[in-house]
Amino acid sequence: MRSRFLTLLILLVGLWGQGAGGQGISLGALQGGPGGQPQGVIVRTNLRLLGLENLCLLVGCRVVEKLDGTLGELFLVEPPLGLDPNTFAVLLRLLSGILDAEVDQLLSLLPPISLTAAIPPGLTDSTPVNYYGSIVWDGYADQPAAELIHLPEAQSTFHVTGAGVVADIDTGVDPNHPALSGVLLPGYDFTRNRSGGSEMADLTQPVDMDCNPCQAADVNQSTAAMLDQSTAAMLDGTAYAAFGHGTMVAGVIHLVAPTARIMPLKAFYANGTGNLSDILRAIYYAVRNNASVINMSFDLRVNSYELSHAINYSAGHNVINVASAGNDGKQEMVYPAGLANVMGVASTNDFGQRSNFSNYGDQIVWVAAPGEGIITTYPFGTYAAGWGTSFSAPFVAGTGALLVNLEPHCDQEQAAAAVSHAQWIGPGMGNGLLNIDSSLSASDRD
């Protein structure tokens, strides 16, 4: 240990003088201000917090925060001033007591989709209806996507409407939306390190909440949401490109499992960027706070040992993990969809055919679900139509909550086996199109 530490110290001293000017690291940058490249190193150690802090006192690094809660093995560390994080990670791995070190990654929500489709007819149907205790638009409750996956008959036949907690790692949720407020848990905002998973905190300008009526939003992941003329200017541009994404994803979960509780875990900013370190914090937080399902409507193309470790930890605690397969329209490897213990979800249109934008390949796709023109909740108490595998994944996450309703001890393996009873729709689409009725039937027989 001593000889390795001396080697590290010599290397650090030699490297500190290289490019120190302009490479200083602030806590704000480490915690990933919108668009900022994170510069921290994710460190797994058996030294515990005190041991790691003592190491940092010697070499000039700083322990920023614990990433795995009470486990106390995973930390975000700021490298010594001026030292490249990649170099620092390599050097750390030479030391006894350091089990792993990887540079934090900047993630972006799924890439833009070129949208030419017409607005779904149901998006103009604002007739209020009672949907398992909440008042929602009829166009939301009675949409083609729900029929395609046999949702109404599954809810009716098996008398299940969702149980347990579905954690949604995303941009947050509008906590005052009438459809969602009754089932939302407080959640947590990892972008600000405070309780509450509201994405409304991202709005820095006053909002006209008295638009009469607010217009439904027709959005995808590349355009700003346009509610009405009073909000259009505020939401225009890249700073708000992903605003509403989390509320939309939560709305799909609620459509499938309307009595399941939803835990918003805000790990992404309104511009769609987020740090891997915050994703890891959110996963461990979800497990620690009794989540039954975790929905992850995002992807990254560079594998992460710690992401895989967190997912395996989650599955080991009977949590069902679901992720979107990505929107590049390619057969490519993405994570977390491609990891073991995750159900990756591709997108189809309302005819059960693969969406042109959807990634495919059995390595990342376990099942497919509708992802075009999905009518769902949007901030300010209104509704939007969404395109993307972001909106396919929560159909499967909601199904997980129905399976938990049917069998309270349902775990990742059991849920994946049940969901595999799908309608085959072609190569590269995993087990096929989600059929919730078949999934519940298979679970009920086991």
C-alpha cells in the first residue's frame, strides 16, 4: 500500500503543473449544471468515508458526496486541481482499498426524433372522466395504445390497478397535476440535493397559470413544448428541450397502474442533461425507499461498471428494472437497456409495427410497447402527445406494478418471464409486443 501510494503521489506532483490554469473544478461543475461536463470520479472503496477522506487529504482530492446512501462504499470524488479525471481514475485504481474508479458521465435524454405525424385525435378530447379516483381527459384514458396492449381487459379481468411504488428517474414531475397528485410520493431532486421531485423548479420565469384553457401540448424530445402564447417564449430553445418529459413518462405509468404510487426522482435538468453519478444516487435511493419498480427512460452508449452494479443491487432487492431502448433507429448496444436484470423496451406504432426511430436487437430489447402519439400528462394540468421509446418503457414499468398487485413478491426474474408472453412482431424486437392480459395470465398460473 505504501509503495503504491508513493507512486501515486509522485505522479500527482508531476501532473499538477500541467494545464492547471483553466482546469479548476468547482462543486457546481461536479454536480453538473445544465450542459456542464461533469469532472468527478466515481470511486468504490472499502476504506469507508473516513479512510477516503484521509486519502484525499494526502493527495489533494475531495470527497464530494456519498452515492449509495447508508452502504458507504460508493463516492463522488473531485480530483486534485488541474489533474485530468481520467488520469486520476487510473491512478486511484492502483491503490489498495480502491475497488473501482470511473469518470462521471454526462447523459442526455434520448436523442431528437424527426416528427411529421399528425396530432392524435384523442389529444383534443378534453372531456373529464373519472379514472380510478382521479379526473383525467377522456382522450388520455381511452387511447389506442391502451387497447393495443390489452390494458382495459387486463385491469378488468384480474381486478388489478397497480400496487407498490414505481420510481421514475427523469426530469421530475408536476406535483400539482390533477391526474397525478393523488398518487405521487415526495421523491427527491438530485440536481439540487433536496427533497421533492418537482420539475416546476426548473422554470426561472413566471408562468401564466390562468390560460383559459391551456392548450394541449404536441411535443417530442427535440422540440420545446408549446402550451399557449404566454408560455411559448419561455419554453422555447434548448434550455427547456426536455421540460415536461418526466411528467409525461409518469402519466404513462399512471395510465397502466393508476393506483400504484409514483416516486419522482429528478436526476435530469430541463435541458435533458444529467450526470451518471445522480443516476446512481437515484437507483440506490429507490431501493432504500422501497420501490417495487424503477423506470429509466434514458440511455447511454458507454458502459459503466457502477451502473451495472447498481442495477444488480436493485434486482437483488426484488426491484423490477425497466429502460428504454433508444431512438437512433439502429441495432446498437445501449445501457441500461442492454444490461442483465433490465427489461429494455422498443417502440411500435398503433398497428404493432416497429417505429422507424426505435432501436432494435435482442441484446437490448426484451419487449416492445407503443411509443407514437402517446397521449399523456403534461405540466400545468394539461396533456401532451409524445413520440419515443421514452414513452414505451413506462408501459412496461406500469405492467410491473400490476404484477406486484397480483403477486406482492414479484421480482425482476418473475416479471420478465411474465412480460415475455408477448405477441411476436418480427426479428430484433425481443419477445414482441407487450400484451398485459397475457402477462398477468402467465403470472397468475405460476
